[in-house]
Amino acid sequence: MVRAFQLEWLKLRNYRVFWILVAMYLVALFFATSSLMFFLNWLKSVGADLDGIDPTIIPIYDFPDIWQNTTYLASFLKVLLGFIVIISVNNDLSYNMLRQNVIDGISKREFIISKMALIMFLAAVSSGFVFLAGLINGSIYSHTGGMSQMFNEIEFIFGYFYDIVVYCTLAFLVALLIKKSGFAIISLFLYTIMFEPILVAMLENAEYFDGTIWQAIAPFFPISAINDLIHIPFGRYVFQEITDYIPLSALAISTVWLAIYISAIYYRLAKRDLK
Amino acid sequence: MGMILEVKELTKHFGKIQAVNGLNLTITSGMVYGLLGPNGSGKTTTLGMLLDVVAPTSGSYSWFGGKPNVESRQQIGAILETPCFYPYLSAVQNLRIVAHIKKASTSRIDEVLDQVDLSERKNDKFKNYSLGMKQRLSIAAALLADPPVLILDEPTNGLDPQGIAEIRELISKIAKQGKTIVLASHLLDEVQKVCTDFCVLKNGNKLHEGPVNDILNETNTVEIAAEDMESLTISIADFSGATKVKAVNGSLQLELGQDATSTDVNRFLFDRGIVLKKLVTQTNSLEQEFLKILRENG
């Protein structure tokens, strides 16, 4: 794994596009995790009226709720990490470098491991960033404190990490199946933020599907499964019941998808001649 | 001699096309082996299979007497067709990747870049290189791990005459170090000048295999000319050692019998008072032999 990651590191270390994308992602992540107070203040300044409640008193950065709140928001940005993975895989394919790497002396398995190492690295950087942002924002704004409060529900950071790993592995597969990187990126983007969510919302909510098998399989869709790892938390501020844990079913379905992605990647590479 | 490569009944079909058909090869340590054939004869496909980027339809091969393939490839310097590098990285950064994959030290990077004359441009991005520089960088990459075996597929493609001469010299120099080289080419004098052994492929079939020297032997054809061609023609008619005499471009071409040599011809004519201004013993070239093999199997 270390050797595999070093290979990836040598490929990316001096690749400016990669660092620009990572920097842009981190800026976006900063806003997603750390600008909520500004947002609430802005809501107040434009006179938003939430049943007479001052928006700025919503304890959005309170421990331990902060972990679910921030990881939920940060998770929307995982699509950018998917793009980075697609570009990295696509470079190796379009410049014939996978072929050259194999000729020089790696196995296709090592290639897969090196890309998985990149994915883990990206997921770890992102999770680390969200964790630090949570600690800092929490220590500034939280009304609660103490070790037990702070690290209660820290499992959302791990859920977030897993969410990214599974999603980026899907991006890896998409990059192998769709060789034009622009086409791969647009396909993944639209599928993630539009096609599947709309389809799943229809299956779950439309009367037409009520009580049918279609409604039952909705949570098994790939994006739906990883999105279910961290449910939307904001209902708690309007006294709704929310899922404030990582559901085992979502974890299990995501894991099955991860296994499917890796098998498909392996199968795809093993059988293909690298022309 | 150590066994470097053994290929048994290697076959590759692309759909209906038979790219390689039941190929058997044995390459031992120290050979400089030429893989000849017209375009599309299966040379690159064969090398692709030996380097694990093309899956054989059937058949097998083994490197270094059965070492695992990945490990073997780390000890082979290979160029397959066009040079492949990351365009956004410099020569040095690209070679660091190669060194990492081959588990070789990065300390030889400067040395191999020097060897192919790229030292001055070593920090430029690959995408800004000319075709000749790209080709030379791929040779540098092949040499980087100081491998005992080199596979070179058309290594002089795209080079200017000076570059071709340099690469040829480099190959001879490397061969003298006792390295084993497999050279695929359609440039025949390239192969003739550096190879010890060769085989000819056509449509995926091996038509011929053998040492290069066997076919470069002197032939029994001698070309002679003198100031006075008329008396030469008359005199040579009495020479019993010639089986056939033919006038070609102001010279006479003699086919000599078993026992006669060019010395005999010279002495015979001198005794008759004829001094030759030209006496050339023809040798076969690989090109003639190659074309003959292709013709016979056409």
C-alpha cells in the first residue's frame, strides 16, 4: 500500500491541475463547514422569520450535533473528489501510461491498489479537514462542552470517510468505462445530483409506486445508499424526528456497492488488452 | 548460456484476424535477437504478450527460466512503439516514476539522460520534446534499471539519420556489455548490423529463424571488369571454374563452381595478360534474404 501510494504521489506531486483542484475543493469545504454562522446572520439581516425564532440562536455548531451537521453538508462536495479521481485515472489511460506502467513492472492489481490509495488519501484529507473545522467551530460557538459531548457522535466523521471512499471508487469505475474524461465527469455529476436523486424521490414518494417493489428498492440505489449514511440533520431544529446515527442498512448496502465497484474494476482491467 | 526467454505456441487472435500464430522462440543470454517482418506481421503483438499488456489467446512464455512476470518485467528495459510518458512531467520526474516501478535507484537518472544526450533538457516537460527527444527518453527509461534484457520495438522510429546512427551505436555498445536484446524492426540493415540471430514473421507465422552470420556468407558470385572488356569476355570463356557468365552494367558477373575462388579468376586472367580494374566478391545481405524468404512464402 505504501509503495502503491508512492507511485501515485510521484505522478501527482508535480501535476499542477491536481493541486489546483484540491485547493478549490478545500476552499469549498471551508465554506461548507465553517460559514453557517455567517449564513444564519445573513438570514437574520434579511429578516427571515422562523416562527418568531432568531435564526442565530439555532445551535448548529453545538457539540455533538456539529458532527452530523457539518459532515452532512460537506458530503455534497464529494462529487469534486470524484472528478479528481476521474482525472487521475483518465491520465493513466489516455496517455497510455497504465500500459507503460505494466510494461515497466507493476501488475494491474498494483495499479488498482495505487488508485485506491489515492482515494483513501483524499478521503482522509477531507475527513481530517472536516474534523478540525468541527473542533474549531465547536470551540468557538458551542453552548455545550466537555470531552464526552465533544466526541460523542464522532462516528459521523468515519461515516463521512466511508461515504467518500465508496463514491470515489464509483468515480474510478466510471473513468474506466467512459474514456473521455469530460464525458465521464458530466455523467457522474448529473447522475449523482440529478438523475438518481430524482428517480429515487419519485420511487419513494409518488403515489403510483406506493406499496410496490419499486418503492422498496429505492434505498438500494448506489448514491442513495451512501447518502443514507448521513441523514439530513436539520429537522431537529423544527422538532422533527431525525436519524441521528449511521444506519446499519445504509452501511451494509454501501459495502455491497463498494465490493461490486472493485470487482468490476478488477474484471474490466484484467480482461482488457492495453492497446 | 542462461535461458532468458522461452515462448511456446504463443497465439493471439483479434476476432477473425490471426495476429500471432503458434510462435515458438528461444532466446538465451547474450543474444541480440532481431524480430523481422513487414508492418502488421505480429511483431508488436508478440512483444505486447511477452510484456503482459496483451492477453494471449493460447500458448505460454516464461522469462528467466520461470521467474514471476511482474518481477521479470522489472528487469527488462522495454520500448513498445511510441514513447509513453506523462506529458506534464519533466524527463527527470518521469524517470523517477520508472525507477520506482522498477525498484531501481534514482541515482542513475543523470547518467542515462547523459547517455541519450538529454541532460540539457532534463527539466523540461515531456510535452515540449521533439519526436527524436521523446524516443531518446524512452531509451533512457529502458536503460535506467541497468537491466540484463532490453526489448526495443522500432527504436529508431522518427529519428533523423544522425539519431539513427547514434542509437545503432548505442545498441552495439550495450550488446557488447553482454546484455540480451530483442530488437523488432523493419529496417533491415539495422538488424544486420547489430543482431546475432533473427527470425522472420509474416501474418503471425514464423517463416525463418537462424544466426545472422549464416546468411551473410560470401556467395559464389564475382563481378569483374577490365579496361579491355572485349578481350576479357573472350578470355573468361576459357576459364573452366565459371559456370555462368553474364554481362551486367559494363562488368561481367561470374557464377563460380564449387572449387573455384576469386583468386583463381584473378590469377587465370593475369596469366592471360589481362589486368582487372575491378574484382568484387558479392556477399548476401539480410535484405535479399528477407525478401527471398517472404517471396518463397508468399
